[in-house]
Amino acid sequence: MSTAPSPPAIALAGISKRFGAVAANRDVTLAVAAGSIHGIVGENGAGKSTLMSILYGFYEADAGEIRIKGQPRRIRSPADAIANGIGMVHQHFMLVETLSVAETVMLGAEGGALLKGGLAKARAELTRLSREYGLAIDPDALVGDLSVGLQQRVEILKALYRGAEILILDEPTAVLTPAEADQLFALLRALKAQGRTVILITHKLREIMAVTDTVSVMRRGEMVGHFVTATTSPPALAEAMVGRHVLLRVEKPPRERGAPVLEAVGLSCRDARGSETLREVSLTLHAGEIVGIAGVAGNGQSELLEVLAGLLQPTRGVIRLDGKILATADRHPARLRARGLMHIPEDRQRSGLVTAFSAAENAILGYQRDPAFGTGPLMSPQRIAAHARAAFAAYDVRPPDPALSTAAFSGGNQQKIVLAREIERHPRVLLVGQPTRGVDIGAIEFIHRRLLALRDAGVAILLVSVELEEVMALSDRILAMCGGRITGERRADAADERDLGLLMAGVAEEAA
């Protein structure tokens, strides 16, 4: 007697969703086997997050059917999704930084008016889940004091606390270091071993190949292919995502560097608590070269970028631009921009954009006084919109609608708005933080080519990225940082991951 196969944990049939003139999902069909890790990949704006937001109840589909374990379900809110055993960890965490871990996890599931009993239950359950899945975390720690990796653990614990059997993760490694990403993958395998189902939305093909069982590819709102991970390859997935052959390696011909443009000597900086975040950092950027910074997040790279961009004032040290010392008054970001020093910040949402503004307004942010956008105090909406449309076409921002709120764009398309704004101002020095964070593989290829074109045109570029592979591929020289210091320098063509890893860990240069 044959046994009928178990129904999929999730089955979507004919899912469609429009936002005005934009078709975010078109007749999408998807089946995810129970107890598996299923990847969903696609370019920014392909419809991945919209599809999962429908499954989680943020949006309701215009057409189509959702089945959970073979049973049709109408999911109209996150509460409906949670009741059906679905949890979601968003790319931008939904946490209350002023609450403790236990308070944040129980928020919305307090268990009655008297919070004491609910809090005790939350602590006990957190302890059990932490032990079961190796998620060591202090239930009484303030969320705002945790690293990004630990905050992500809180998001996962929050979903597990609510009984999630199906866990959706949207670009979960976009803000993680490589070590934190490896810890996350170990957790996902543990969840799978416990019989839970994981849906992983990502643009990083290395992660898909490392951790998923099956993968589906979306392009321009449609589902274009389903693959068994073990029988496919990164080039095949990349081509399905973009609809053309994608160059997965960077072609970087050698170039003779020019004169020094930006110099820093003995830069030191302290944070609000008085801790020294930069310690006697010295470096020189030459015209026509890319200098990459290799280091685990939190070792002074962010502060270095912000000091050089004029967002932080150093406690000690000298900065020279074109050989001339910059006085404190000259280190204002607007004055530096006027002299050709542009900055692409690491965190686009906190420092690069005002997400409540329109995309057109963000496309000129910081340059709004340019006469090209108006006369005197009066700005021209028509000129601003025309400028944004041209920039969006050049950088393939989707949807190409300058009037939309910037919050309505995917993270990768928000990143392209920032890149277009700064790169198209013809910089002489470009400070770049995490240029491809949350960006799809086709856009990564495009961004890398733009940075190399700038370098070949004589621009001096300082690159900070948590992706060591990206630093090694783009840079002419690599500086390693640890504990706020530069621990060593290597020519990119002579560097290897082990050597750089030792320098990033603070091992003395002689030993490395």
C-alpha cells in the first residue's frame, strides 16, 4: 500500500499584486517542501519581498491562492500568518531598542494585563530556545546595546517564541559580517534538523549554494525557474536572475596611480562614551587608485570614513586635501563636497537617505542649492524630476518613478539612488562604505564597473566593505584594520585571505 506524499509546507498558486501601474507579482506559483531550506533569488525589484510580504500578511494578493500544509488559507495580516505558524525576519529589523530582549520578544504576546508572569515565561522560553539552537543571548540585555548579529538573533527568537514552523528571512546577511553569516547558516541547518521550514531571500549566490536544498528565481515580478541546488551552479542562477550572461569576476587592468590627493596623519577619534575608536591612523590616497579597508565590522572603519567625510571631528591628527591641511571649518561635509570629496555612507537609511522624502528629492539631497535645480530659494520640481529620471535610467533604478516615496523602493534600489547622486557629481575623491550591501548580482556587476571606471578616470577611492572578496577584487592596495588601528598593508595582487585574516585579527604584521 503506497503512502500519499506529504503536502508542501507552503504552496502559492497564481499570486498577483499591483501597486498602481507597477506589477510587483504576476501569476507566481511556488511550492516549498516541509523541513527544507528554500532559496528565492532575483534582482532588486524582482518581487521577492513583495511575495513574502503577501505570505506574511503585510499585503493581500489581488489574485491567487495560498495553501499551508495543503489547506487553503486567507492571510490578511501578520497575526493571521503567526496563527498559521509563519514567522518573518525582515531585512531592516523591527525591534524596540529601548526594551530588553525578553520584553521585545514578548511584545504583542504579553499573556494578559499583568506583565510579570508573561515576562517570567518569556525569560524561561528564551533560555530553552537559546539552549536548543545555540543562540546564546542575555534576556535582560537592552536591544539597542546589542551588535547587529545579536539583534538578528532576537528577531529569530521572537518568531520561534510565537511558534513559527515556517520562517522567512529577507536578505538576512545584508548587515552581517562573514563570521556572523556562518553562525546564521549553522542555525538554519539546526532549524531544518528540527523539521522547521526556512525560506531564504537573498541575492548572494554563495549563500544559496552553501545552505539551501532548492531555489526559485524571480525576474521582473515573475517566477522564471525552480532548481535543485545540488544540480545547479552560480553562473546558471545568475543568468536566470538577470536574463543574460553575468560576469562573476572583476576585470581590473593595471593602472599607474597619480599624485597624492587625500592624506591622513595620526587620526584618532573617541565615541560618545570616551572609548577610542580610531588610534593614530595614517593613510594616503592617490589619484587613480582604489584603496580597500579590510576588517571585521566595528574596528574603526566606519569612524575613519566619517572623519574623512567631515561627519566626525578627530581628537588628534591632520587631514590634507591636495597637499593643504584642512582646518576644522574646512572639514564640513558641504565644503568637502564643493571641493570634490564625495561620500557614500555605509548605512543608506540612517545617513544616506530621508526615506519619507520622494526619490526625486533624495536624488539631489545635499546638492539642493545647485542652480541647476532652481533659482534662488525657489526650487523647480520639473528640473528635479527630470534629473532623477535621467539618473534612474542610467543606474537602472526600479521602479523608475521619481515621485514615489523612497521608502517604497527595495534596499538595493535605494542604494542605487545614493550611488547615482554621489558618483554623477564627478568626484575627485570618493569615500565608499559597503557599496553593494543588499544589492543584487546584476547591480553588483554594474557598481563594480562604475567604481573601476572612476578609478581609471583618475578618481581616488577609499573602499570599506565587509565582503573581503569584494575588497580583494576591486582594490589596488589593501589596508587591514583591527581595534581602530591599521595593522598592515598589502598590494591586492599579492594578498590572500589567510594573510589578511591574520591582520584583521590583530596579529602582528611580522607574524602575518
